[in-house]
Amino acid sequence: MFSIKEFENVYPPSEDSMLLLRAVKYAKGEVLDMFTGSGIIAINAAKTAHNVTAVDINPFAIDAARKNSKINGIKNIKFIKSDLFSELENKKFDVIYANPPYLPGKKAKDWIDYALNGGKDGNEIILRLIHNLGKHLKKEGVAFIIISSLSDTEKVYKEIRRSKFSFRKLYSINFFFEELFLIKVYYDKSRNS
């Protein structure tokens, strides 16, 4: 694993980041790291991917990920400040990694809150991500997404199915107050042929 420096106003690599990092072995071709934060996923994915696009709405995160990439000598990452896919036009990816804000909460007060706050039910940003996934995931592509038991996971699963995807839980971490899941999302070939 690479050296990742922490920066002010940027969500630091935590348990959820380490859970998503378990799927970085699948990085290949064109990779998107949505909600890049410090860049830990993008930097590690760059070892085996052709190109990585690292996206975050937080300008401090984009700067931190760029600096961490430079510290580690990684050159095949493009950094884009974007609200989800808004600045990616019609670009499609082989692999998408996402560690979205997933905790229920009210209006964010600062950038760290913004990285954690998934809206009233905790899944508003995840639902937006899944709703737009079909426009940006290649037909043979896969997405790896972190979700929390504190948000309405059934609503997330329903949106995955409604969007004609299938999913599989790969790994989870239990805490005394929540469980985090790493799910793999992919096209449901039986519904898309």
C-alpha cells in the first residue's frame, strides 16, 4: 500500500476506506474513484488500471489526492472537482469505486460533515449515484460501493434492481452501532439482453 498523508478539510482514510480497498485488486482499464477524499483508492487502483479518474465535490480533497499521488509518484490519475458525474459528460468506466456519504444527517456544516452526511435517510447520495450508474459503467463493468446499515439499505437494493443491475455483498465490518457493507454492482445480463 502507498503512503497517504492526511490533510485538513479532507475525510481521512478510515475503516470504510480500508473495506473498499479490499476490492482494488479488481482495478483494470478505465477506473473511476468517486468521492476520492485523500486519494487512497485512486492511488492504489492506479497500479493495475490503465487510467484513473478521481472525483470529489470537495476542492480540498482534489488538492489532497493530487498531492498524495505526487508523493507516491503516480502519474496515471486525472483529478476532477465534480458533484457526482456532473463534470464527466458521457465517459464510461470499466470499474467504479465509491465510498459515498452514507450517514443520516441534516445539512452539513463543513467539508468533513459533507463527506459523511448522506441526507435525511443516509442514502440520498447513494441513490443518486446508482440512478446515474448506467450512463457511466461499461456493459461488462463493475462498481464497488460502500453502504451502511444506518441508512435504508433495502431502498438502495431496490434502486439497484430498478436500474437493471444486480449486486452481491462482498465484505462487511461490524461496529457496535452499525455494519458497513462493500457491495459489488453489475449489469443483470438476464434483464439487459
